[in-house]
Amino acid sequence: MAYLYETHLHTSPVSKCALSRGSDYIYGYQDLGYTGIIVTDHFFHGNCSLSRRLPWKEWVNRFCQGYEDAYNEGLKQNFDVFFGWEETFDGFDDYLIYGLDKEWLIEHPEVRDWTRGEQYHNVKKDGGCVVQAHPFRQRQYIPKIVLSTGCIDAVEAVNGAHDDVSFDALAYRYAKKIGKPVTAGTDIHNADDIGYNEILGIYSEKKLKNISDYVDIIVNNKISGLRINEDRIKFNGTEDVKSPVEVRDINDEVIGKGWKEFI
């Protein structure tokens, strides 16, 4: 038996772009046969609705409310809800953080000032992991693509919010080229989408007891499968990258390589 989990989910009122509260998602995912969800609201430099002027502890407490709302409803329904977040660099480059909790955030206000490299090394040091979200997404608000080859544990190769699935084919091939595990997430913002749009996720051979178990199956490449339409990752060689591409290494430094070397 394989257990199914949503890995990328946003809640209102924490994520400015979300339309549903955390508790609104539980029944729909249960109905689709999911074992659990991971709430990944937009963090400090992302599309978060919280004032950055709040004292840090108050900011963190409010940030966790979307997750806690989902978690409390999950307890009532015997449905697992885990905590993560999605941090953004330069207004467009997104990373999913898993394995840490509210108390860790309260104790690390410096997280607000980290570079990609500092984020990776500090999150790893304390038992978490970093997954680059939708690395080949091309939209008007995204001035360039960043391929953070060395400061990630995995690549979100399939993202349900894409309007062009060639982004997924590129991300999947990229992840395989650099030898990183792949994940899939719906990037859902509205519980009403459940049952109407494609809902994605990952399979695990073992039931996850906590978010640390999810970190374990990522860093040890034990994700047993993806809940996706396989057509989304079929690479045919005609996929186009119109945006500039910046490739970064394990030291978070830009290197002079083109994106085609990673495809």
C-alpha cells in the first residue's frame, strides 16, 4: 500500500493569493484518497498577507495560523496535516522548506536575511530540507529563471499551477540531470479546485508520522511515485526557454553555464 500526500498548499488569510482556509481542504483531499497534506504558505519575502512590521514572534504565530487551522480540522477527521513554508528570493524564485516548526522559526529571526545558500545550509543543519519550486516557470513577473543546482535537496518537477506543462518536462529532465529527487505538488490556493482540476502529490511506501519522515524520504530518495499525468513530464526537445537563465552552484555563486547543459 502506498500513502498519498499533497506537498504544496496555500491557505487564507496567510497567503495573499489563497482563497480557502486550511480547514476547508480536509474533506476534499480525504475524498480523493489522500493520507495527508503539507501546508506551505508564502513566507516572509513571498506573497504573504502579514505585515512585516509585526514583532517577529507575533509574525510567526500569525503565519502558522493557516497550518494550525488545517491541523485542528485534520485531528477531528483523522487526517494528517504537516507544516512547511515557501520562501521567495528576488520576488520570483521560490523554495519549499520542510522539516522545521514554529518554535524553530521563533528562535531564528535571522531567516529573514538569509541568502539561498545560507537558507540551505542552516535548514539542513537543523534537520530540514529545501526543494526548489517550479524552477522553469515562465511568466511575465519572472525576469529570469534561477537553477540553484547546489543549494537544494530536490526539485518540484511537476506543479499544478502551470499553464504550460512544458515547464514540468524541463524541470523533470533537469532534476534527473543533476541527480536530485523529484516531487509533485498542486500549488493549490482554493479548496473548490479539488474535484475539478488536476490534483497532484507524492506517494510514500510508509505512512509519514511527522514532517521529518517526509524529509527522510526526500533526502534518501525514497519517494515511491508521483500522482501526475505522465504526459506532463514527456520531453520532446521542442520545449522553449525564453527567459534568461542563471545557474548557481553549491556555494550559491553564479556560474557561466547555459541551461541546455542541464537538460
